[in-house]
Amino acid sequence: MSSQPHTSDDSQTARTDRVLQGSRLCATCLHPMAGSPIERHLSSNILFARCNECGTPSPLLEYPSAAVWIGQLQSLAAVAVLALSLIALLLQMLLGWGSVAFLLLAAPKWMVEQLFAAYRASPGTTQAYPGSADLAWLNSEVGQLALSTECDVWNAGWMMFSLVCCAAFPAIVSGMIGGVMFLRGSFMRRMLLGNLATMAVCVGWYAFRSEVATPLLPAAGGFQPSWTEVVDMHVQLPLHVIAALTLWVGALSGTWLGPTLLRLLATTVLPPRERNLVAWIWTFSGKPVPRR
């Protein structure tokens, strides 16, 4: 009695009238497979679903023990995303506050040194650093000229430019965090929502600071302002404008650059086969995952 060879085609499949339910990820590209049609392998009678993204077949008996934990894992992932979003928002606000505070503290300190150097160079003035400002000299013609020259933030030269660059760095980092947080969506949506923390810093800072630029008045009631207070009264209004512009320009630039730098870093560090693990970096912006 001779046996006949098995001649059926092992590649033949038949599609059923059912689709995959529940949460399941493709083992190759991690694409969600919910809703994929279920097929049957005719030779082995095994049911499987094919990934709609990469076409990899996945047997239905591959994940029987994980289905119970999918809901808990989804809840844990949602909590983790919420916590990370709050931490990122707090970090953005701290970086924005640091940018503004650095400029408002470092610039007057440098201007005080310049103003006091001009004060010591004037004839008839004390050479020691007094605890309070010399209002008689400040209200004189020489003092007013020195105040307008040494405390002009718009013409402060390279020193002011370097302070602005230093203050812009944390603002750019804050914008980059916002740009990555709101990577999914249009460009305008990312620029707006990614800078909510910057808006909060500006509103909070200027809402709780009630000082306004006031003219220098003679001492009244024995009160003598310090040199720092004199400079603050003279430069606070233009300095606040520069600080706000630095914060907004830096944050908007970072929001625009953040996703691009993130994609460049992922392309440089990850080999092509591993980029599917972070495919959202490209797909959220409507770009294909680079294969080279």
C-alpha cells in the first residue's frame, strides 16, 4: 500500500466574517490590531489576524493570558501620561520663570556697577560704596546724564546681548518641551498649546508685580533708596519688555525646533529596525518612518 504525497497548498487561507476585538498590538510594528479581519489557515485550521500596517500574521492564541491585564495596563499608561504631562508643564514654568528672573536680576546688577563707577569718577563724591544712593548727585545734571547713559538697556552693547542670549536658553528648552508634548496636531495648534506655560509665567509675573516706572524723587521722610533700587526704578519698564520678548521668542523658537531635533536624535541613535518602537515621532507629524 503506497502513501500519496500531501499536495495541499500550505499558504491557502480563508477570511472569516469576524474581526479582532479588544486591545492587541502587532509583534513586529506595535500597530494596534483591533478591527483586523480574522482569517483561517486551511492547512492547519489555525485562526489568525493580519496587521493592517505591516501585514504580519498573528495567531489568535498568542496572547491568551494578557487579555485580562489590558484594561489595567491602559489605566496605568493613562495615569503615567497625565503625570508626565504635569511634570513637563511644571518644568516649562520653572524654565520660563528662570529666564525672566535671570534677566531682571543680572542686568540691573551690572548696571549698578556701571553707574557707581561713573559716580566715583565725578569730582567731589565719596570713593567708598555707600549704603544708600546719593540723590543729590543723581538729581544733578551729571548724575542724570550718567543715569541715562549707563542704565540704557536698549544701547547696553554686548553685555546686554550676552545676558539676553543666556536668558533665552531656558526659554528655548521650555518651548522644546512644549513642542514635543503637543507633537500630534497642526503646526499652529502645537505653537499655541505648547506655550501655555509661557503664557502662565508672563501673566503671573506681571500680574503680581505692581511696580511701575516712576521718576526719581528726593528722599522723603528720611528714606534713602539704594543704588539697586534707583536702577530698578529707572530700567524696570524697558527691562520687563525685553524679558517678555526674550521669553516669547525663545519659547516659540524652541516649540518649532523641538520636534525636528527629536526626530534627528532618534534617526541618529536608533538603527532602522528599531525606529518602529518610537514611530509616533514621525507619524504624529504625518511623516514616514525613515528606513535608512
